[in-house]
Amino acid sequence: MTNCTNKNNCIRCVLAGYCLNLKSKAVTMEELKNPYFLYDFLKFGHSLGLEDAEWKPFLNESLLKYSGDIVDESGKAVFVDTEVFEIGEDTLFTGSKEDVSRAFERIRDFFSYWFGQERELREKVHFRGNTGEKLLVVASILRAQNPHEASFWGLEGKAANDNTPQAANDN
């Protein structure tokens, strides 16, 4: 979703080497709870072929390289908090080696569970703990980095155009 308002912006963008008005809509929980959207998003994530340990650096790097803003439905820039994939300071500094190791393992397990295998479409979507928040972060970053592919997430079963039988009959 790019919002150039006039040709002057486009000239400025060409001179800058990137679009100065680049915007990507943050994924919402409503979208994530759509089983078709979730299935397509997870299938896309799996297709990237990343190992469990590669996901965190990949997401951080992707977010840093994205030259636009990730925005909410009103167009206001939002903060995409990748710290949901970090270990809390209390565990890191006061936890035992085993606690720290288990915390890192839980993060890798999250990526392995959601993206390490082909997923099946499920009609009901439920998330435990902060799983939904983590998936929102991943989906928002992947949408920003891959807008064309992401534009098809959740379109299963929908018409390829806006023509509805009611609209066609109104003419």
C-alpha cells in the first residue's frame, strides 16, 4: 500500500532512492482469527524455508530494512515490538542456565510449531498466552516486506471482484 499523493512526491522518492510514503497496514487480531488468512500467512512463512533459529534475526533485519511505516487502520504509524521474541531480564540475569536455555528453546519452539511444518486449514482459531501477539508481529513484518504475496492472504473462497449478485441486479 503506497500513498503517493502527487507527482512531486514520486520525483522526491526517485531522488531518495525509495518511496518516502511507503506504508503497510499492520495485521489485526481480527485478520489473524480468520482461518483462511492464518492458513495463507503460515503457509507463506513456511515457504520461506527458515530454520527455527533464523527467524528472530530475519524478522529484526526485515523490520530494519523496511523503509516505510507500518500503520493501523487509521493510517497512524504503529510500533512493531519484536521484543516479544526476547527473554525477559529477570530470566536472563537471575535465572539459572537451565532457565535461560528453556527460554531460548521456547522461542525456537514457537517458530518450529507455527512455521516449521505445513499447516492444515482449521475452522476455529485459538491462541494461548501471547501467541497471538507474536503472530501479529511476524505477520505485520512479512506483510510489509512482501505486500504482493500478502495481498492474497485470506482470500480463499472470496470472489475475484467486488461484483455481488445484489449489485448486478441493481443495474
